[in-house]
Amino acid sequence: MHPRFLASGRRLGTLAGLFGLCLLLWILTPHFLTVSNLLNVLEQTAINAVIAAGMTFVIISGGIDLSVGSLVALSGVVLGTLLHDGVPMPAAIAAGLGVGFLFGVLNGLAITWGRLPPFIATLGMMSVARGSALLFTDGRPVSGFDAGFRNLATARVAGIPAPVLAAIGVYIVAWFVLSKTRCTPSAGTKKRRGSRASTSAFTRCACTVCRDSRARWRRCC
């Protein structure tokens, strides 16, 4: 069978499984397919959806990252603690993002310079980030935020939760990069194995995107 048909079958099989699961839950719980419940499900899964978008780039470049959940937790507790200490919200958000970026760079250095397999490097970083989050908060939950910060998670625009809109925005950007630019990181990972090969393939991909962008949209890059 042609590989294109096999790939289409896998994609349609995933969608069929999703629709089948929704149908089963609707039969078991008639309120499952209501608008309010579906919006609630989307709101609860928005964070995982954003993480999945980033993981897509990692996986197609031949890598894996097991530390993303722990890094989200660490960035979140840093953000929450700084807000409790009176730090302005933009600075606290920047600090939380900076912590995630720093640990991500450490992951990359361990894989490229340390020549550790991505599985091993990110598995160790998962434990480091989880332990750091517990030490940073003394094992206590961080809660009691101002209404202005809570609105980032609880606000609704045209009835749609703000986290869902943020996830949609992330997916639009990811779709544009993957489909509207000449980015094929998997081409270099099939011939050569290893973390350095995967990383170099993704680096070539990023350079190609920038070069193509300047050729097509000179004012955008």
C-alpha cells in the first residue's frame, strides 16, 4: 500500500478513535456533549495542548523531552511566588518564562555538548525541576492571587475561555511554521542517528526558514 495512504489511515484512525470515545461518553453521560461541558474540557486541556505544540517540534526533529511537565510546574511556582512577593505581573511572568527557557537551554547543552541521549538528559532534568519546585515552595501550594492575574485564566471572550484562545493562537503559529515554511527537520534524522544529528538537522531547518522568509517576505525577517 502506498505510504501516503498509510499515513492518511493513521490520521483518520486517530480521529475515529476520538469521535468513538466522545460518542461512548455521550451515551454514558447525556450531558457530555453540551456546550458548557465541552468548553470546560477545552479549558482544562489548554495547558497540555500548548505543551503538545512545543513537543511536536521536538519529536519531528528526532528528540524527546520528558521534563516539560516538571518545568511547567517550576515556572508556575516561580511566577506565583514572585506575585505574592509584590513583583509586578509582567516581570513575574517574564521570570517564569525565563526559568523555563534556562532549564530548556540546559537540556539542549546536555544533549549537544554532553552527548547524552535526549531521553536520559530530560529524564534527569525532570527530577531536578520537580525537586526545585518543591524546594522553592517548601512543599506548600501557592494560591491567593489578585483578580487581575486570575482573569488571565478565567476570563472569557465571546464565551470562549481565555486559555483556549491562547492555545489556538499557539497552534496557528505552529501550523504556519510547519506548513507555510520549508521546514523539514525529519529529513536529516532518518539517515543519521544520534542526538547531534537530530540537533544539527533542526538547526539547518531553522536557518532554512529564515533564509526562505527573507526571500519571500523581506520585511518580515
